Amino acid sequence: MPSRNNIKGLAPEKVMRRCVPATLGFKTTVGQRATKLPLGQAGAMKALQFGTEIDHFGYNIFVFGPSGTGKHGIVMDKLKACAETAPAPDDWCYVNNFADPQKPSALRFPAGGAKAFAADMDRVIDDLRVSLPAAFQTEEYRQRREALENEFRLRHDEAFGQIQKKAESIGATMIRTPEGTAIAPIEDGQVVSPEVFNSWPPERKEKLRQDISALELELEGIARNFPVWRRELVERIREINRAVTELAVNFIFEEILNKYLENSAVTSWLSNAINDVKRQVENLMTHDSEQSVAGKERRNEEIWVGYKVNVIVDNSKLKCAPVVFADHPTHPALFGRIEHQARNGTLSTDYRLIRPGLLHQANGGYLVIDAQKAVSNGAVWEELKRVIRSRLIRIEGLYEALGLSTTTTLTPEEIPVDVKIVLIGDARIQYLLRQYDPDIDELFKVSAEFEDSIERTAGTERQYASLIADSVNKFGLCTFDATAVARVVEQASRQANDSKKLSLRLRQINDLLREADHLASSSKDKIVTAKHIDEVVAAGIERQDRIRRRSYEQIGRGIVMVDVRGKAVGQVNGLSVLQVGGFAFGRPSRITARVRMGRGEIIDIERQVELGGPLHSKGVFILSGYLGEKFARRSPLALSASLVFEQSYGGVDGDSASSAELYALLSALSGVPVGQNFAVTGSVNQMGEVQAIGGVNEKIEGFFDICRERGLTGNQGVLIPKSNVTHLMLRQDVVDAVRKGKFNVYPVSTIDQGIEILTGVPGGRLAKNGRFPKDSINGLVAAQLLDFANTARKMMPGAAQDQGR
């Protein structure tokens, strides 16, 4: 049976896979360029290519993957490359709807056309403002109007002149009174006073009264005709005004009408504008002499603004299709808004206050949206889906969209939209939408998933090094030599937590390059070397390790009890990983087990006090299965055991400590002490096989730091699952300690191998007779469990009588 001395720790090259600078193909990053395709993202790029090429309903793209992989930059570059093959899309503008101002009309133009049309209309308005008043100030117009007014006066004078002649023929005349025109008797050319008139003979007075009454009736008839004559005059003046207006307006609009003959929507709107100008001719003339100059100017401006053009999409500067990124996809930002102005204490709006959204700007091209922000706003998400289905952009306020507003506002004409929408987010958002939103499969048929790592081979190392060199040159950083690049490649493997992988979370790699450049520049070094990379990595840890230092300080002072020397029964150093923000570190914990005779139950104290999670509880239950299958096939498992993480005051989850808990149980049952110079990580199954866990590098380094602080003895080390060896990318100081024999990393496949290392006593294999060797751990455990079973049997009621018979 092998002893612990035959189980060796890993060699230095196994605990950290080196990248050899000489294999990278260059000495420095000067002049190096990366391949055109993003490294390791062939699948995502193929999906993107397909999504941009296919032109059918619902083939929008959902790009997802881990953060920091460069999704946004890669997608934007790809879309811009695709956009270069497409022409610039059309312009859009809003204009006044003269039939219903609450429903502004949308006009479409080729790229640059809307801006030109707005300028043309500004010139038309300037011409109207100057030419129309001038048309009513010509000599011809004044003469025609004066002729009509003279005709009216002549008609008026003739009618009154006839009455005056008849009055004179009967001895009377027309006079003006406060009540109006009247007829009074005269004598010797003078109006007769009432006293004189009353002194006349009755016959004469009566005759004159009758004649005057007859004339007054005729006068009343003439008075009744005056309003008719006045209306005739006003209407004939209006006809002159219409003729002058039509001549002037038609002349002013003639050029712009001819220019846009091929755009039926524009010519139709221009015709309506011409008719509206003609209808407002009285307002345009502004002949109100009683109004102030400022009032006239203000009224003039209010009249003309109704013919201005509100350009909401101007693609005059574009040479190809647009690519727009919505980093803050609120409802107004995406779909546009209608602004309001305070006027005379109230809020008002019109078509000139319509503002476009990013969908308008991206129309005819590509719109990239942050999925998390879009989905988290229910109104935005639902409206976005409506736009995709209807292919129409509707501009309305958020309250109107939610049906919460009762205020009358504008309802602009909807604009057709032809845009490829690309959502970018992490996998969690994509999976949740696929599960809970049935529309996602209909509207985003193309999924482009980004990888977070790539296989590490000699070829991919060179490609990765080339990518690093390209980033160095692109960012304008100091020159990196091959040793520095090789160290960054190694760091990429560590970030991937796998010596056979390279991390594609390029944000972290690029940050490392920038910090190394800063360090070299601060030190007046012209070339960045491996030394700078190591210093940057160490400095990055130092900036974030306050919690780690405090944790290790508590262990060093004995406040948290963790031994790295000596032996103890039922006591094992377990390893866990704590995550503080973006910084993770390993932390040793003492795990203890206590056993006694019982009914086959293993009490998980963490679970009992609700500090243990379901995965941890699962691991403890597996221990029962392992012990029962291995040691209690022929007799009951008369065991009661308790397991606990000592001095653990927070939640515990995960099954990575299940092997350590089992080692503690085996030690407690066998009575063989466990060396406290070891720490253990790894989960276990019911067959006693040690399984891979996460955070293996941080766990090893955490125990190493504690051992180094208390003094490395050369016999300290960590037991890890053999399947985790491929994940090892330890810190350089740990690698150096392994190389010097001061620290060890033991890969184990089974519990029997692990317990042998921890105790120095063989685990023990099951012999043909169904028993374990007596001096092995398994033999001692079996003996103890059998003793528990026998004792329990003796204590059962009636056992003494049975034994006597």
C-alpha cells in the first residue's frame, strides 16, 4: 500500500503555464497589426454577417455575451463596414397641416433634400413678407381701390342729392341731427324754428308735413341700401385684393413649385400653403392703423411661422447608411418628443416643436441599443416592439403612450421606418427574454453570442500577442517587448481561470496595457517589459485588497483560528473564495467534525441555523451516501455526526468544501489526526471521487499567503481535484515557492488519496474478504462504525434477553 511519500506535489511548470517570448514571432510591438477578424469570435461574426445581409421581417439581431469582450466595438465596426455599402437614407421633415393643425404632416426627401426645402421655404416666406405688402402699395392698386371708393361716394352723394332737390322743391332741406339725417322746413334759405313753423297756417303746415313724411320714407329706403352698397364695395375691394394676392403669391411660389414637381406630396402641400396664404390675405396686409408697430410685427411673425419647415432628419452630411448607438434608450430619446413653450402663462406647442428620436436618425441604417436599459423600461420595450411590427415611428409623449394624459396635444403623422435593430446585452438578459417574452423569437430571430475565452495553443498565443501589439499601437502606448506581451498572455490565461484558455475579456487586458504604459512612462522607461506587467498586477491587487488584508490579519493574530502546523483529529483547513467587487481572494477556514453513536444522521450546523445554502446542503447529504455505501452495507450506520465551519458568521454555499468535510469526518471516526499544514478544496460524489471546483488559483494563493506570513516550512500545501490542474495559473511568488520546495500543490482523484496525504496513513482498499486493512483509515473507520452499530444493537429493548438465549 503506497505511503504519502509516494504522492508527489505538482512540478512548477504544472502550476503555471508559461508563454515563451521567443515563440511570439516578434521582439517588440512596433509595426505589429492584428488579424482583421476578432479573435475567437468567428461564430458571432458569422451570425452578424447573416443578420445584416438578410432583409426580411423579424431578422433583427440580439448580440449577447460576457461583459468586457469588446462586443460593442466589434459590432459597431461590423455595422459601419456594412453601412458603407448602402446609400444615405432619405430626409424627413414636419410641416403645418392647414386642414388640421393638430395633425402635422410628414414630408420625405432624398438625402439633403429636407434642408434644401426648408431653405427654399424660408426664402418664400421672406419674399411673401416683402412682396405682398408691396403689391398693395402700387399706384395701380391704389387707383383701382380709389375708383371703387369714389364710385361708392358718388352713389351715396347722388342718392342724397335727389332727396335734397325734392326737399327744396317743397320748401325743405336735409339737416344732420344727433339721431341722423332729417328733413326740416326752410324759409328764405333758413331752417324754420318750431315757433315760426307753428305760426303758419294749418293748411300750409299739414301740406308740408305730408311732403316731408314722404321724403323721409324715401330717405329711410336709401339708408337701408347703404349697408348693401358698403358690402358691395368691400367685396369688390376683396376681389381686387384676391387678384393682387393671387398674382403675387403665384409668382413667388412658381419657382419652388417647379423645383419639386416630381414630389407629389410636396407639391400638394405647397398648393395648400398657397391657398392658405390667399385665405389670410387680410391678415397678411396688416392695414390696421390702430394697432401699434410692435403689435403688427408680432402678428406678422405669427402668420408666417405656419409656413416654416421643421427638419427632423437631415442626412445631407452622410455618404452611407447611418449607424446609431442608443446608450440611454429612454422613450423620448428613441422615439422622439413634442416640446412645449410657455406663452402667456400657459403651455402650448405646434409642429415646429416636434423633436426626433434616435430611431429617426437611424432610419435606413442600423440602431444599436443597450438591451438591459431597454428591457428595464417597460414602455420603451413595448413601443420598440410595436415599431418593429408596424414599421412606423409614432411621436407622442410618454403619458400619451401609456394612456395617462387627457391634454389635447399634437398627433404627428407616422413615419415609415426601415432600420435593422441590434440589441447588445449579457446572456442573462437574452435567456430571460427567450423564456418570458414570446415576442423575442419573432422580432429578434438572429442571435450572435460572444465567447469569453479561446483555446490556448501555440497559434492562438501568437494571434493573441498580435492582438495585444495592435492594441498597444492603436492606443499610442509605449513599445512593449516580447517578455511583456508574453506576461500579458499569461495573465489572460489566469483571467480565464484555465491554463488551456485565453480570456477574451479584452477590457481588462486593455486596462492592464494602459497601466503598464503609465508605469513605464512614470519611470522614464521607453520599453515596457515583463517587470512592468508584474508590478502593475501587484499594484492592482494592492489597491483592492483591504478586505483581504484585514481577513489575513485576523488569522495572523489568532482572532480567527487557522493552524498551518501540527495535527488535529476531526479538523481540516477548508478553502473558500470571497468576492469583493471585482476582486476575489481565497480564505482558509477551519472545518471540524464530531462523531458519536446515533441513527445515521450527519448534522449540517450551517444548514440548521440557516447559514448554509442548498448546494452546501447537497454536498453534506452526499457524505451520508458515501459513508453508507462504503461502510454500512451489512450493518446500520449507527452514527450521529456534526459538521461546521468554525467562526463563520455569514452564508455558506457551494459544495467545494464537501471533500474537506468528509476528510474531517474520516479523521474523527478513525481517530487519526490530520496535518494542519494542509488545506483542502474540492467537491466529492457518492463514489468518493473528488470533483473540480471554481476559484482554485485564489484558494491556493490564500492558504499560501497565510503560510508565508507564519513561515514556510516546506511541508505545507493544498489538495486540489486532479481535474483542476488544467486551471492552475498561480502567482509568480507561489510558483517560485513550489520550485524551491517550500510549498506544494497535490492533485487528488479520490478521497482515499487525499486522506493518505493529510494523515500519512494509507486510505486502504477493500480486500476480497470484504474488509479494509485494520491499520488503514478506512479500516479504522469501519471498525468504529461497527462498534457504534454493535453498541446500538445492545441498547435496543430486548437485546439482553436475546443475548442470554
